[in-house]
Amino acid sequence: MNIKLSFFYFSYFSLVGMYVMFLPIALNGFGYNKIEIGIIYSAAPFMRFLLPFIFKHYIKLTDKIYIYALFLTFISSFIFIFSVHSFTAHLFANLLFGASMGITLPFVETISLQQLSKKMYGKIRMWGSVGFVVVALSLWKINPEPILTLYILMLTTFATLVTGYFVLEYNIEHSDEQKEDESHFSLKIYWAFWVSIFLMQVAFGGFYTFFSLYETDHGFGNYFPLLWTFAVLCEIVMLYFQGPLLQKNLLSILKVATFITVIRWLLLYFFPDSLEITFFSQAFHAISFALYHTAAITYVFSLYTQKRLAQQFFLGISFGLGGSVGSFIGGYVYGEYLFLFEAMVTLLAFIMLLVHDKRKKII
């Protein structure tokens, strides 16, 4: 089981690496401006946001739906190649891509959280980070042409399709989840927490979409794959050793990680032309992504009995709606004040966690 899950995470996040690191550069090469790139990159996350509401009321996330989503991921990446010269057509292809990706990961994450210990989850999820690094280092020197980027992206979706299929055999429905009426799932009781994770990913939406372009515009175009790689290497170390930390208060971990992320964005704002400080800021990815993400999905897993739906909402509201809004706004605020804006939004996310902590003690 561990090997097959590891291969899936490796393939899935190799795909994410291509999509995040190199596709914005490719779109820029195809003549897209910053606002158009921001809109394109808001499409896929927005679909991740809509999906949980659809599944809450109309569809159950079954094995068959999961397989359909894997195939749709591959098909949409194939459409990318033929749609890239049309903004409207490429936007539609990204909507399909986002819908399929928004189904696939929550399905597998639920399997992992149900069947792996907190310590083992990090060591398995770590292989996703390895896949991200392999993509960055493999393409660093190649600096692929825009059209080649699309073909490589399609190959990573095919690998995700194959590895995702073999994960399916480990899906075991828990009886307590089957008995729960998913229509009773509510966000209101913990509203401040959901606002916080939304705001956190608004900031990351701008980072994921524009960091490569931001570094290129500041003269570090030859270094952005290494900057990504360094961040993910720090992430890998955290994922491997984070087990003992996750035995602590998860909400406290989220607060610390969120506040550290404020500092991370401020470093990028105050020192945009310092390669050394940019590398240093990327080291914070171990906390602001790796530790934060694992603590957040584990915390959500503990709050709700509807485990799979809860994971869909987590990814939908954070990486979905938050990432979508962040990418869209990032296209408009791109420039000198991009990361000052991200720092302010993340500070609001931190304040919302304080509100959530206070309300949770009363509930």
C-alpha cells in the first residue's frame, strides 16, 4: 500500500510542479499578459471550490467518480495543447482540469488519513514533494519551449492516471461515515477557521501563480527552479520529521505556521533583489506549507465525521476558492506591492485563527 500511495503522490505533485512552476512561463511565452494568466489560474481552483457543494447535495464521491476524474485530468491536459492559442478555449480547459483535480486528491487523502498514522502519512506524502523537485531539476537546464511544456504536462497527467488507478484498491468506506447524512455537514459552527484557511490560500494563490515570473522580472530567471527546489527540499525534511510535532496542539501549530508565513511574504517584499534572502524565505516553506497543510487536514479530519466531504471542503475553500481569488487578484496587484498584499492577507488569516480558538472554547 505504501509504495502505491507513494507513486501516486510522486506523480500527482510532479503534475502540480509542471502546472505551477513552468506553465505560467509558457503562457507568457504564448503572449498571455499577467491579468490573463491570473484569470486562467483562477479557473482550476474555483472549480475545486464549487465541487464540495455539488457533492454535498447531488453526488457521492464513489470509486467510479474517482476513475472518471483521473481520465478527465488526462483529457483536459490533452486539450491544453490545442486550446492554448485561444484565451476562452484555454480557460474552459482549465475549468475541466480544476474539476478533475478537485476530486482526485481529496479521495486519496481520505484513504491516507484513514489508514496511515500521522508519522507515516508525512513520510508517504513526502514523495509528492520529491516529484515536485524532480520536475524542477529536470527542466531547470532544459528551459523547455512553451509547447514542450504542455506535452510534458500531459505526460505527468498520464502518470497520475495510472498510479491513481492502483490506489483504488485501498479504498475502504468506514461504517461511521456511511451512516452520516452529508446534508447535515455545516461550515457555520467553525466559520472563523474556514475564513482563515481561505485567506491563507488567497496569499498563496498569488505566490504559486506569479513567483516564477516575479523572480524572472527581478533578474533571477535562471534561479527560480532552484528556489522552488530549495523550498520543497525543506518541505521534504519537515514531512519526514514532523510526526512528533503533530502530537501537539494542532491549532497552535496552525497559528505559529500562519504567523511565520507573514514574515515570509514580508521578506520577499522588502528584499526583492536579494537572492540570498529570497532563498532564506523559501526555507519557510517547510512550516508555511508542509507543517501547516498536514496540521490543517488532520485538524479538519478530527472536527467532522463526514471525513471525505470534509477534505473536499478543505481543498475547495483553501486551494480552491482561496487559490482562485489569490490568482485573480494577483494578476491585478502584480508588481512592487504583491507580497506586501500577501502579508496583509495572511495576517488577517492569523487573526481569524485567534477568533476560532476563542469561539471553540465557548462551543
